[in-house]
Amino acid sequence: MSAGTGISVEVRGLSKAYRIAHDPHRPTTLAEAIVRRLRDPLRRAQRETFWALRDVSFQIRQGEAVGIIGRNGAGKSTLLKILSRITVPTTGRVELYGPVGSLLEVGTGFHPELTGRENIYLNGSILGMRRREIERQFDAIVDFAEVEKFLDTPVKRYSSGMYVRLAFAVAAHLNPEILVIDEVLAVGDASFQKKCLGKMGQVASEQGRTVLFVSHNMTAVQSLCGRALWLDRGMLAADGRPADVVPRYLKTAFAPVRERIWEDRASAPGTEKVRLRRASVRPETGSPGDAIDVHAPLIVEFEYWNLSSGAKLNLSLVIMNEEGAVVFNTAPTEDPEWYGRPFPRGLFRSGCRIPGDLLNDGTHRVQLYVVEDQSVVLSRHDDLLIFDVIEPPGEREAWYGKWVGAVRPRLEWATELVEPAAADAPSGPRFLVGVL
């Protein structure tokens, strides 16, 4: 098959396997590792084959905008890494008809020691563009990324938001035939996310380029994409119009997870600086197993090990509805005890109270960012908790429709009679009665 047939991406029988080591007694320090190796030099961890993708096949035509959806661990990022030639498949074949511009992680493809200006030219060269072509797009890239003041600063000094803005601007403006974007746009602010979504739509509809977009935001997928691929446990579960695929995915994707606990610090999610121990959501007067109704205040708590002395840590909590739309974002900026102060090593607990009569009924998802120095994202945890908010039966009498909107606050209302109407005039013909 050739590009002349209008095919931009062809995937046939694609599978990817990883070998995973299991060692419940894995050493946590260098000294422990040396001692154990000396005592038992032949000891090997048990290994398991994990299939991130299994026999995935599809075709994408030139100019299509395709959303790739699925739960965490479904194989979405693995698929994009194979399409971007970052990793190779175990079996199967991928045909790409045109250069690929990828935005998979913050700053992917950037050299940290080079300036923003130098990285624009470097990325353009990697995509096979001539210097004159890059220069024609240079001003548009800088204007879109809003980093003109820092253009000659090494990108290692950029915040995560600046990284994303410049990386997206480069990928979108240097004219790759295929634009591959993982959900790194969540790092940017709301206005920039909106600008990126608009640019992706323009790239596909007006410029005829192919866009592959991985996202947990079902609203964005349905508005931007004309097609959706649903991956489930490494296999292609559905391929079709977003209006058909997204509702099927939402019905099966979000089983409630109101508490997670990781007893083994070494294997807990996080980084070498901070690892999670527990995450939970519960009614203020109950436990994680209790139902949550729309009137109940909620407590969301996180326990985490700080492994780096002196780090200035911050948590950013995002509550989303089942379609991926952000309901609100909050952070412990009002915590005078620790906000902006260095953290010693140890186990910490942070929590917040969400008032009742705020969240609408339906499924809600918790996304957590662990941030250092108010700018560096150490780790991001999607769908860390999933919980349902329910409405007590019988409250709406005969009306059973759903309240629209992400929130449904109980607000104070008042009604008063401002001006009485004039007395109704008598009906029928009017007669003048008098004395002659």
C-alpha cells in the first residue's frame, strides 16, 4: 500500500510484550543490594511476560483526527511510542506515510542544555525540514508558545508549563504529516489547552494532516475527533464515531475505587523523591465504603513518603467528571503549616474537605499532581480514585431528569412581590351609569 491511496497510518497485527521482574524482597538501599548479592550471587527475580498490546490492527486516512481512549494501562502510550519510533513492536507491522511530530512527554525531543531558540531549529532538523522552512515558521512558533522573553534561556530552566507550550508549538507548526499527542496538555493552563485544541482541529480540517490524540477528556475527543479508537487491556475494543464509542467506554471504564493502599514503599507509585502510600475519598462522617450523596461533605486524603530532605512539596488535586471535564482544581495553598516550606523526610498526610451540595450526581475521577518548588511536576496520577455521587431517592418528586452542569450548588434564593398588578377590569361591554 502506498501514500497515494490516502492512507496515513497502517497498523497490522501489532503486539508489544515486556518482561516484568517480581521481587517482594527487593532491596531499598545500595548497602542492602550489595549484601544480598554477596550472600546469594545467583538469586534472580521471577519474571513475567506482560503484553501491553495484542494483535492491534487499523488504518487511518490522511486528514483524520483520531482520539485514542482507554483506562490507564490499556496500551495507549505504548501504541504512540511505537508510532513515534521510540520503541519497537514485538510482533506486527506499522507503516507511516510521512514525517511524525510527537508530543508524548513534557519536553520530549528537547536538549536541556540548548536554548528554546536552538531547540526549535534542532526539532525542525530532526523532522527533515530545511533551515529556511523553519525560519518561515519561527515567529508563529514563538508567538503561539508565549515564551519570547525566555527564547535564549536553556530549556532546563523552563517550568513544565513553558516546556509544554514550546513543545506543542514546535510539533504543530513544523508541518509533520502526522501529529501524535499524548495527554501532556493537562500541564498547561485552561486558556492554553483551549488554544491547543483549536490548533489541532485546524491542523486536521484545514491543513489535511493526521492527528492522533490520546486523552481522558471525552468532551475534547468528541469535539475534536471524527473517530475514536478504544483500547482495553492492550486490545482494540472498538473503532468508530466518538458518539458511538465514547458512551460504550464510559459504561465499562469506571468501577469505583475509593481507597488505594501501597504498603511496599519501593513499588509504590511515584519517584525517587516522593511515593504514595494511601489515597482515599469518603463522606465526612463515614468510611471509604459508604455511599456518597450530593448533600454530604467529602474528605479526600493522601498519604505519601517524602524521601528527599528539604523539598518544597505541593499537591494539586483535580476533580473530573466521567467525561474528563475538569470540575475544579485545588491545592493546599491555605495550609500555613507546610505550604512553601521545606519538607523533612518522612510520612505525610494531606487532605481537604469538599463541601456538600457542590458536586453533581454521577461518576467523578481524582487526578493528583505531586509538585516541587511550585513548578516541577514530580509525578502525575490519573484516575487515582473513582467515586460516585448519588442523589437520595424521592427528592425530585415526579421529575427524574439529570441536573445539567459539572456542579449543582445549593444556593440561597428569595422571591418577593415587587409591584401588585392592577385589579382585573370587568369583562364584557362597559356601560356608563349616571343621572341626567
